[in-house]
Amino acid sequence: MFRLNKIVSTLAAAVLISTSSIGIAAAQDMPGEGTTVNMAQATWDTGFFHAEIYRQLLQELGYDVPQITTLDAPAFYQAVSQGDMDLWVNGWFPLHATYQDTIDQGAEQVGAVARGGALQGYLVDMAAVEEFGIESLEDFKRDEVKEAFDRNGDGLADLVACPPGWGCEVTIEQHMDDYDLRDHINPIKAGYSASMADAIASYDAGEHILFYTWTPNWTVNELIPGEDVMWIEVPETEGVESPEAAEGIEACVADPCSMGFVANDIVPVVNSAFLEENPAVSTLLNAVEVPLSDIFAQNAAMNEGDDDIEAQAADWIENNRDAVDGWLEDARSAAM
């Protein structure tokens, strides 16, 4: 009887140890289980794809990310610094440095979706560059150029700019003042995608267009730099310091090209308290990278009608599964 009891006790202990080991393993595989992430994404749809990639990666770690809230940059940075939002992966720096004081109140940058290469600037249709010899925004002070780009009859050249609240809107407004362009250029600040669709329709109808854009973006798939449009420069103006000119931009009117904007990093911005409580998230964000070329390809497909972003993100994850599994394993190790 003693021997039987001993055997039963040993088996029970083994079961307990085995069950405990399974529980520990499960916790290690899903370190985010029981934690809801309040995730945001920017209002520009070119950032939806990588936001969805990160959402699905967080879910693979067990985090509950029921939805992504779409916010303008000022609203997000206020929310994440206060803890009302946990993170987004649509930070553009140094462009969003204008919000740094708000960010510093309770949030921080972690890792990078893509470093450098995110260009910004002004483009003009190739025909206008050749017809009027346009090289910079300064040329839009010429009456014949303003007339050629005036699509609403107000006597000013129309520029597809950025909606209020976007970081690029602040910079464009500064350019209007720095280069004395208020009486020459009309920045259109309506919804960007709709404004660009209207500009493209005008271009297709043989009209001249001036627009701001960034890369990666679907616009440079519709209007190809070097074929349909050209990057132009901001003028050299006494007392105005412009960002360092970019070299090797083949579709610019000059090389190096003074675009008026610096190349940006696309980065996650995360609430600091959330980050401290979730080391797996910190490690994941520091590991993940999404090539700009992949974002560009998705943006082009989206513009052509393929708007199943969830499926596109899932496909990207599976196509990069070797790298993804390494990122997830590192994140799980950080949570131990």
C-alpha cells in the first residue's frame, strides 16, 4: 500500500510539474495575453499598411488590439502623452518634431519602421517645367506661370498642400512666409487624397499641376517622377536656412536638390508607462523594419482598388516569416 501511494504521489507531482511547465510555456509564447492595446493610426492612408502589420504582430504575442483608431497627428500626440492611446507607428521625424514638447510629457520614440529615404517636396508636371523653365517655387511669382497653374480663377497658382494639423502643413505655411509666396500661390488644404485625385484628373485633361507629396505614396505611382512630373526646389533666400540638399534625386530639376524638407524616419511613438509595463512590445518595436519599397508597392495597389489592408499585411508577414519569427522570439524572451 505504501509503495502504491508513493507511485500515485510521484505521478501527481509529475502531472503538476508538467501542467506548470505548459502554463509557463504558454505565458512565454503569449506575453501580452490579458492586455488590451489602444493603438492609433494617422489620417493619411499611406500609413495604414504598416500600422496593420504591427497590429497583427502584437496579436501574435497575445495582445488584444481590437481596432486601430484613426487620429490627426496633434490629437494622437496629446493622447499618447496622457495615456489615452498606447502607440502608433506613423511618426515622421524630424517633421513631427513640432510636437516634441507634447511627446516629452509621457511618450517616446521606439525603433523605426523605415529609416531615411522618406522624401518630401514639391512637384510640377514635366510639360510645365519644359515650357516655363520652372526650377523652384520662386518661378511661381511670374505672371505667366501663375496663370498656367490657376485652376480656380483667383489669380494664384494652385498648390495641393496638406490638411490642417499635418506636420507638412506647418512647413508649407512657413515656406509661404519665408519665400514671400502668399500673393502668388494658393495652398489647397482639403482632404489630401481627394485634392490629389482632382489634380490628377486636371493633369489627364492637359492642365498644369503643382503639388506637395511624400514617399512612399501612391501619388508617385500615378505621376511618375522623371516621366510625368519633376521635383522642384525651394529658392535660395537671404536669411532663410533651408534643410541640406538631397543628392542623387534623378527626377529633380537640380542635383543636389534643395527640396525644402529633410528625409524623414517613420517611427513608432509609444506611451512611456505602457512601454515600461510591456518589455515585449519595446523589444518588438526595436526589431521590426518594413522596407519603403514594400510600403510603396502596397500604396500603389491600394490606389488601384485593392483596399483589403488586413489581408495585405497578413501576406507580408507570411512572406517575411523567417524575420518575423525572429522578432517575435526576441520579444518573448524580453518578457521572461
